[in-house]
Amino acid sequence: MTADLAHAMALGARWSGDSVRPVWPSVIERVVSAVDRGHGQTLWADLSLYLGVLLLYASGVGALAGGRYDNLRAILLEPRLRYHNEWRRGVELLYPTAVLDGRQAHAAGLSKTFTPMSDRVAADLRPLIADLVPDDAVFGRLFDGFEYLLGLVYIDVAKIEWGPTGRFVADQYGNGIDQLIEPEIAEAGESWAPLVAGLFGGSAKRLNESLGRWRKYYQTVRVQARFFRG
């Protein structure tokens, strides 16, 4: 039921400009708020967040495919979602392990990988944007890049030492997407495109502080991934 909408979101975030940018956060808000999570067991209620995760990822990957960091900022930061009587931004709530953590995902029959929910999102998203990103290798880089930025922005917004990781931490040799993005950040400095678009408050100092916390955390998770046996 969400497939056509996710496809449209990816295309829109890839190609659209200022005039329709508010549409993407509002769609995410409407879909997530359509389910009443105020009653029943939290585990079951949180499964409905997967619809929002798929839309966030579709539009986020689409925005990256087009270099539309202005759209990416809106997608991550502008949705306002009510969860357990608190208002949260999209980036703070819509990530794979918010739906099911690794143990729950394995118990539910998902793949016995280190990042089963991230792998599930990638598998579900791939056919939905095949016309937008035909090459599998390019899709992999965009997907991993989005998850890297999602975690970095999460840590920046939440001001904590934890952020949602993804498939890139399961790379046992440490040559994942971080090895492409972090040199880019260092070289570009204040002209780094996501920074210019308004992420991290447009502050290079704030970005570097958040990046330090993020790097420390995901490297710790990567060590755990090396010893994971399924």
C-alpha cells in the first residue's frame, strides 16, 4: 500500500525545488499519524512506524541521488511526529531499529545479519526506485550514505552519544561509506553541501562536534559487528 507513494516521494525529492518542498515532510507526518499508537502493546504499535521509515528512506535516498540537500534537510528535520506524548522530529523516530531491534527482528524471522532491519529496508526500497537509480552499486552507496547521514544528524539533534547505525557498520574492514564521506567533509569545510543547505544549523563547529561523537559511536558498533556470528 505504501509502494507507489514511496516511489513518488523518491522522485519528488530527487527533482523538486522550493515550491513543493513542504509536501514531503507533510506526507510523512500524515502517514505516521494515521495510526493510533496510544493504545495496546508498544511492540505491535511500533511496527506501524515502518511505513514512515520506508517513506523517509525513499525520499532521503532520492534527495541524495539528485544532490538535493535542501530537500534532505526538510525530510529529516521538518516532520513533527507525536510519540508517547512527546513531539519528535522525523530523524529522531523513523529509523529501522525503532521498528524492531536486532533481537526482535531475528525472532520475527528476518535475516540473521548484524543489521536485519536495515537490510530489510534496503531490500524493500530497491525495486521501488529502480527507475531512479538503475545501478545496484550506486544504490548501495546512496543507501549507505543516507544511513550514515541519518545517524550523524540524529546525534546532532538529540545531543547524545548514540545514533542509529546501518549496513555500513557491518563492513568488517572499515572501508565503508564513512571512508568516502568524512574526507569529503574535511576537504569541503564550511562549503560542504549538507552544511550549506542548513543541516547542523549551518555551523561547521557544530558539525565537527557531532561528527566526533558519531564516529566514536559507530566505530564501537563496527567492532561488535566483527564478532557477530548470526
